[in-house]
Amino acid sequence: MTDPSRIGPAKDDPAAARPDEIMTQTDYQRVQDSPEFQDLRRRFRRFVFPMTAFFLLWYVVYVLLADYAQDFMSTPVWGTINVGLVLGLSQFVTTFAITMTYASWANKRQDPIANELRQRIEGQDLV
């Protein structure tokens, strides 16, 4: 059994952090706690989470249509090509479009900030 008098403040409690504990933070922890890194993560999440939700919703709709709307999915579009085939192939198109959109967005908005932060870290100018 643990002696309650020997239990100190929680290590993850910022209010309980002592100056000597702050000084023993690793470089990674200091960077992770920096406002610049937090902003970088926030930007990433604001882009990626909605895109992921959109694609998953689109995929689930496709699967549900294939399972429950077989008459609609088997509707001919052109020759032997039907709606199901067109929607199935558009899954690939959507995947490539999202990938290209992300790459463009990251090159313009994420990478410059990440590179600047990396250079500061590598130069030991830590936050």
C-alpha cells in the first residue's frame, strides 16, 4: 500500500511544476509546449479533420448505395458502364484530389512555418 504522505503533486499539473522541473524539460517538450508548435498543430487539424470526415462520409454513402440502392447503382450511364462503376472510380479521383489539395496547402501554409520552427530548433534557439 502506498503511503499518502509520500505522494507529491501530479507531474502533468502545470500549477504544481517547480522551476527545477521546468529546467529539466527535454528539447522536444519545450518545442511541443511552444505557441508556434501548437499553432502548427491547430492549422493541421483544421485542414485534415474536415477532409477526413468528408472522405469517410463520401465512402460510407457509396457503400450504403451499393448495398441498399442496387437498382440505382445498376442504372446504365453509357453502354455497360453504370452509376456504381462511375461512383466507385470517383472514389479514386477523390483520393487523388484530396492528396493534391493537401500537398498544395501544406506547401503554402504549413511547410514555411514548420521549416522556420525546425531551423530554430536545430540552431538551439529553443522556446
